[in-house]
Amino acid sequence: MIQMNNIVKRFGAQTVLTDVTFKVKEKEIFGMLGPSGAGKTTIINILTNQLEADGGNYSIGASPFETGLMLDEDGLYIRLNCLENLNVFADIYGIPREKSVAAIKSVGLFDAAKKTVNTLSKGMRQRLALARAILHEPKILFLDEPTGGLDPATARGIHKLILDLCANGATVFLTTHNMEEAVKLCDKVALLHKGKIVEQGSPAEICERHNAIKTVPDLESVFIKLTGVELE
């Protein structure tokens, strides 16, 4: 569903992505792991045609209408309430507004449907941004650190929703710097350091290749071994 081949991206004299190559299968949850500044968001921006690559090529098995996007900058209309925000995008997509109600229920915000965005907590805003991303039932979902800064209970709720979306046929590409999250959610992961993929495969495969016990701390140890830096 998603493929990148030898992608290079530069901003001026700085090269931020070097020879990035990976594949994401249909109905797979693929995690791009790396610390802040590694190039994770740049990869999403290229895949969603917000940036042009300076080298290499990529392909996506879905039209722009068939993709959903959740970024760190949520872009919500702060003076509108939750339901009104979703209705704006339902109208843009040309889908019934009943879809807005279904999406807001799916992220557990139905009781807050009439609250304006500027009164919501960070966790509630992130859930609303996720509801907007899945409003039109996309084939491919791009999630940029979807649980960053959230409390454990809210993060678990978003994890369950992501797993449910994949079980219902969606392909999910997410970025994270949380190794535990990657192990819980992802079929495959790629470890990104300074714009280069230093390792990729299933979490278990990566640990096995580096003779580590197949647990979350040891996957993190692999990253530290390969890069010399910690994720958090």
C-alpha cells in the first residue's frame, strides 16, 4: 500500500532524509520510530504530497480522498464545537453528516460534542483530530505521534481504536518515539536516526537479529546500540 525507494530530502544545505526505503503492506500497522528531529514528520509530509522529495520515488495505493491524516498541529477550528468541526469536513468530503456523529462516538467524545474546541483538554483535541482523520473511512491512515503527551488511559483508548481500524481494513502508518507503543501496535517498524533508517522489521525480528531478549526495553536497547541515543 505504501512504498518509498531511496528518498532524499534537503532543506537548503541540510540533508534531512537519506536513502529512505521501506514498504507497508495492506492492513498493516507500520511504525516509524525515532527521536524528535529524526525526519519522521518529513516522511509523512512527502507521502501526503505536502513536500516534494529531492531524490528517489514513492507510491501509495490510495487516492488523496482515501487517506486520513492526523498531525501534531491539529488544525481544528477553535471557535466551533466538536460536532461542527467534523461537519465542516463531512461537507468537504461530500458525505452525510451522520458520519460525524459516528466518528465522534468512536473516539469517546459524544458527551463533549457541543463543547467548543478552545475549551478541550489536549487529549480531547487529539481524539477529535483522530475522529476527523477517520471521518471518511480512509484506506490509509497517517498518524504523527497520535498519543504524544497523553495520559495512559487516553493513550490506551486511542491504541484500541487504531487496532480496530486496522482490523476493519485500514492500513496505518504512524510515527512515535515510544518503543512500548510500537511493540503493542505495530506489525513492522523502522528505526530512523538523523534521516536514515538504521534497522527495520517486526520488533521481534529486530531483537533477534541483535541477540536481544524480545521485550520492550531490549528493543529500545537495540536503538541505543545502533544510534548511541535514547528515544525519550
